[in-house]
Amino acid sequence: MLYPEHEEQYGALFTSDDPTGFKRRKVIDDAYLHRIQRKHFLLFDVLPLFGTLLAIGLLPLYPIGAAEVGVAVALWILTGFGISVGYHRLFAHATFKTHPWVAAALAIFGAMAGQGALISWVAMHRRHHEFSDREGDMHSPNLSGSGFKGKLRGFVHAHFTWMMAHPYPNVVHYAPDLLRNHTLMFISRHYYAWILLGFALPAALCGIVTLSWSGVLTGFLWGGFVRMFVLEHGIWSLNSICHLTGTRRFKTRDQSRNNAWLAPFTFGEAWHHNHHAFLYSASFGLSWYRIDPGYWLIRLLATLGLASEIKVPDPGQVQARLATSGG
Ligand SMILES: [Zn+2]
Ligand SMILES: [Zn+2]
């Protein structure tokens, strides 16, 4: 329950009306949650850096071969699609419909990326769109002061330090659709098991292929830590780089930017400004010639009869938006 003066102070930023007339908190800020967030930050945002350094440092002793490269690349692609196509385009924005088994697989691969349980990720992401680059946006790089110093502080905050401790969005408010889906909630609740699987699988595969314990170690390091490290910096760049620098085409109320060079490494997510302009669109590139592997996967799923109701603006809608944006 909120005190009236609290509500007056923060207004729509922190509370919302629900149908029963009660004021509902939109975010929860508490020490227990912050402790969990700090642990998660150290385990899955800081540790992969040291795991990657260890993997590189051990190269003279434990050189890698096709098995390690294979599992690292394969899991990078699978977990990347899990985040881009699953967590983001399917669950956060409902840009297409798919078979429940495909949805479950995408949710599991997304969890293996170590970027948060599905329900939390979706709730935080929807809040990002609600308050993009304004107070309430948990990872805007544009709220840390002006000048070079302010931008640098903003970049570091948006890229990863925001994850150390932050307000937790109320999932009842932000993701009621997911709360009703038992399969997805089961996957979301067992988040840490999927992360472990993301380490156990490459370790086991490399151990079997090389028939050695050193294969288990290199599979664990390269298919686990290095893969996680590379993917997360790509995805974090969307919050940092793609809200700081790049090109804009449409009038949006945020500072989102497109970065063509980053698109191949982020499964097409780096058309981030296009995404902010057309939130409902499954395509972030908006044209066939812009590299958007996430959208290509959705089209492939549709060809296989596994995806339908794919939402994309037609060229006329894009042109109309450009015209009103002065582009
Ligand atoms: Zn989004
Ligand atoms: Zn954004």
C-alpha cells in the first residue's frame, strides 16, 4: 500500500490503477531483491569475463579444436535466438504466434543466455519501452549527466552496472499474459537449471567428442563462459550503444538508434531505433537488405508451418511514418 504523498510524488511512474480501484505498485525496491540481483550480476555478468580470460590463458595448455568452436558457436546462435526471437520478439512484444513447443524451446534457450528469468526479463523490457530514456527507464545511458563524462557514466550504467541493483518491475502489472501460461512459468521458475544445462551440454559434448577430461573443461569454458560473455555484450550494446550513437529515421520520444555494423552480432536487434518506432513489428530491419537473422528465423518457422500472424508494417505505413518524421 502506498502513502498518498508517495503516490503524489511519483504518480504514474510507480503506481497504476487496477480494475478493483486499488493502487498497484509498478516496481518493488527492496534490499532482499537487490541482494539477489547482486548475486546474479556477479555470477552471470562478471564471472563470464573471468571465465573467458581463463579460457584464453589456458590455451597453451588446453588448445581448442573443432569441438569447442562448434559448441560455442552453436550455443551462441541458439541462446541468441532465444533472447532475440523468444524473449524479445515473441514474449515481450507478441510480434508473431508460434507452436507451444517452439515457444518453450525459445524460452529455454533464452534462459541459458543467463540474462534473467523470462518473466523478469519481459517485465523489465516492457518498462524500458514505457519510460525509454526518461526517469523510470532502468538502463538508459542518457540520464547520467551531460558532456563526455556524463555520457561515459551513462554508457557504463546502461551496458552493465545497472544490473547490480535496480527496482524490480511488478510482474502482475507488466506481464500478466505470461503469468497465465503454465509451461512458460515452469520454464521461468527453473531458470537456474537451464543455465546449468547451458554449461553441462557443451562440457559433455566436448568430453565425448575428444574422449578426455580436458575436453570437458574446455567445453565448459568455451561453450559456457566464452559463449555467454560474447552474447551478453552484444545484447547489452542495445541498451548502451543503441541509445547513444547511430542513425535515426523516425520521430520517436526516445534516443534509440540503428547500428548496421552491430546487426549481424545481435541477430538483427541493433536495428533498435526501427524497433522503437514499430514495437509490434517482427522485422527490425524493415527491409530485406538489412541484416536481421531474428526475423529470418521467424520467416523460416512460418515456411515450416510453425509461425503465423507475423506482424510487419507495410511499406506504406513506413513511408507515412517517415513523412511525419521529416525523413
Ligand atoms: Zn523491445
Ligand atoms: Zn531501447
